[in-house]
Amino acid sequence: MISVLLVMLAGILTGFAINRYPLAVKINDKLISGAIYVLLFLLGISVGLNKTIVQNLDKIGIQAVIITIGAISGSVLTLWFLYRMLFSKEQNDGGQNEK
């Protein structure tokens, strides 16, 4: 647990230090994207090696699609509600209606 916190702290300090250098920030963004693709690839390998998942992929696939649609719908509705609540025209002009 301590090692995880130390690695996180090192990352925070490094990010704070390189924030002044736009090229370093741009390189960091590309490295993060690459790391995410590598992690997704490795996750795919793990799923492919799991015989239980592969044998039940048709059942799991349908459930995954339903859960994904529900999660996306809930996120969109929540964001729409928050946007209307926080960034409505009445909020932005101090509560005075334009006439």
C-alpha cells in the first residue's frame, strides 16, 4: 500500500514539475494514451485466456450490452440535468430574464 502511495506521490510531483513545459505535457499525453491501449490489450488477453468467459461470451455479451446502454443513458441524463441546473440562462445572467 505504501509503495502505491509513493508512486502516486512521485507522479504528482513529476506532473507539477513538468507542467511548465508544453512539449513535456504533450509527450505525457501521448504516453498515457499508449499505456491505456497496452492495458486494454493485456485485459483482452486475460479475457481470452479465461475459459469460463469465452464459453459464456454469448450470455455475458448480451448482459454487457444492456449494462453499457443503461450506464450511458444514466450518464447522459445526469449530465443533461446538471447542465440545465448549473448552466441555465437564468443562472448566467444573475437571475434576470432578458426581454
